Amino acid sequence: MIETLISLDFAPFLLSFKLAGLTTLILFVLSLPLAWYLSQTQSRTKPLLESITALPIVLPPSVLGFYILIVFSDIGLSFTFTGLVIASCIYSLPFMVQPLQSGFESLDKNMLEASYIAGKSRLTTLLRVALPNIKPSLITALIITFAHTVGEFGVVLMIGGSIPDETKVASIAIYEMVEVMDYGTAHIYSGIMLLISFMVLLGVYIFNHKQSRRIGGVH
């Protein structure tokens, strides 16, 4: 076991974390104005936008991956790390947007109105009033998006394949080990992924619980 751990190739994990980090950062920048808009608008197009945003949750990864692959094949992004990042942003979009939107919708409307009355712009209100007051939702969005991207498989396999140091992430490495019946290494890789997933969820729930107790104590 010790020898196996020493000889273990951690490159797929490092690539997974790089992919997840970039995806989370990009999605935060893109999703923040979208989540804000969805939380504030009463437009008739809101259900349509929410449906499009949530589509990756219910759409089979193979279906989503297939259509992305068709598009990427025409522009030379298939089986590249850049293509993997873009596909991951599409696939993980709802995991960033929905917690942020829920957080914004839970804000006291009077607080936002007071900001507007004080002459603050919508952008200033978003960044300096709304965002600091939805910390639990913000942390949840960031961590869940990161963790979800680390665990991606279907879309990653369709778009990136298994190119070492380019597209071979941890989930793909586990799949290949099972294919060649290297269950020992697959157990170790899977155990690491399981531990990471559990620690991420535990961290989110502990943080949110502490925030709830703090807010309850204030009231």
C-alpha cells in the first residue's frame, strides 16, 4: 500500500484542481450579474432564462457533451484543456447561479431600496450591499461549483478524452484503471475523491450552520 501511494501519479488530481479552479473563477464572474438579474427581474423571459440555466442539471452529460463536441470540433477546441474549461463552465453553470440567486432573493428589499435612495448605482448596490450579505450562499456556490467540477466525468470524457497532462483528470484516470482491472489504484484514487467530496460538503454545512447561529444570536 505504501509503495503504491509513493508511486501514485498525482497529475490527474492537479489537473482536476486546475480545471475546477479556473471554472469556478470564470463562472463567478459570469454568474454574478446573471444571478442578480434573475433575482430582481419580473420579466416574462425569467422562466425561460432559469430553464436554460438549470438545463445541465437534468440533461444527461453524454447529450450535453455530444452537442458541445460537435461545436468544438468545428472550431478546434475538442480534446484541449481550453475546450475542457469552456465545457465545464457550461456544465457547472447552475451550481453557481442558483445559490447566488437564492441568496439575492432572500435579501431584505428595504435594504436594497435604501441603497438606491442613497444614490448608489445598481453595480455598487450589488457589490457593496447585496454580495456581503449573502456570504453563506456565496460560499456554497463557490465550493459546490469547485467540487462538482472536480467530479465531472461524462462531459469531460466526451470533450477531452484522456490526454496526459492535458485532459486526463482524476475521474478519467479512475475509469481507465477500472478498465484495465487495476482495482487497487482505483480504490486509492476513489478514496481520495470520496474524502475530498466529504470534506467539501462538511465545510459548507459547518460554515452555514455557524452563520445561522450567528444571525440567530444577533436577532
